[in-house]
Amino acid sequence: MSISIKQVLRSAINLIGYDIQRAKNNKFSLRINQDQYRKTETLTRVQYACGPKLLKDWVNVDFYSPGVMKKRFGLTPEFVYYQADLRQRQPFPDNSFTHAFAEDFIEHLSQGDSIIFLSECLRILKKGGVLRLSFPGLEGVLKRHFSRAVYSEHLKGRHDAYEHYEHVHFYSREELEVVARHLGFSRIQFLAFGSSDYEALRGLETREQQQDLNIYVELTK
């Protein structure tokens, strides 16, 4: 049986992985089979764009196939994992989770895609559920990468802040608050690295060196 060039390239890409906005036109099933449901029905927390940072007793979600997760990131049966395109409808029923978390993910989405993502997070959270986000904020990006009014420095800043890591859109605190309140979140609380009023959301961040860059926020349904 011959193998097409497209299949070969797809296999190679799956082995090395790539950033979130390159996962274009992938089709993911929105159905949850009975085996998957039995694994998740007792779990109340979901982590988005988990990559290698898998959490036990959480539902871990990313766009990589389970096979790639096993090869690249050591996915084992003790972790619950879903493949999903987080720019689309999430494969979970309404009011499924009490806590949700994403670290350094939302900056990889366009503004439009991020609104879809946030609205879906609101849908799948139970009443009073909390979404914690950690991401490079516009304020920190400007201070670190665009502090000097010099064209050559701004070109370097564009490369370092956006192009190098394929970042698309950086929320400021004010912009995120406007979007979150418009979607229907009842509370927006900005916090410090690793701190939270909720035990389940404490100490989840892994990038301590980004504290001067990142925004840490919890959005309550």
C-alpha cells in the first residue's frame, strides 16, 4: 500500500508537535463514549492545553492525538486525556466541572477564538465554578519587549514576543475583564503566581520566571 506525501508529513509533524494555532482544519469528535464518560463522571476539574504538564485526578485536554501524547509527553493510563480543538465547542456537557485551568495558552488564540474558548469554559463550569488563567499580559509584554521607542528594538520585540513562540493576541487586564463580564462571568479576580482562595487552584503554575510578564486571574461563573 502506498503512503501519500501528506500522510508522511502529518506523521512527522505529529512526532515533533507544534503550537496551537497551527492545528488548522482538524476535525475532532464531540462525542464522549461510555468508557470515556465513566472515567470523567467523578472528576470535577479540567486542565486545558496541558502538553506535558499532566495532572492526576483532572481531565487533561490538548489538540495532540493520544498517540503523540504517549510518545512526546509520557501519557499513561493513570491520566485522563481528551483530544480537542479548543477553538471549537468543547466535548463536555453543560455544568460539568467546578474548576478549570490553563497556563500560557490563551495568547496562542486570536481574539475571536479566545472568546469562543472563554464562552465554552463558562458553559461547562458548574454554577460558582472557577476558571484560572495564567498568560503573558499586554502590560508585561510591552514593558519587556517594547520599552524603547526605537524601530529596530520594536522589530526585535515583535519577533521575541509574537513570532518566536507563535503568540497571536495578548490580553490586558481591562480587555479581559470587559470580555469576561460580557460573556457572563460573575466575578473577575486578579491574583499572584500560585495563589488562590481555592485549594484546587493553588500552586498550578510552572513558569515562575514569568511573574513579571504574566497575568493570573480567576473567572467565576
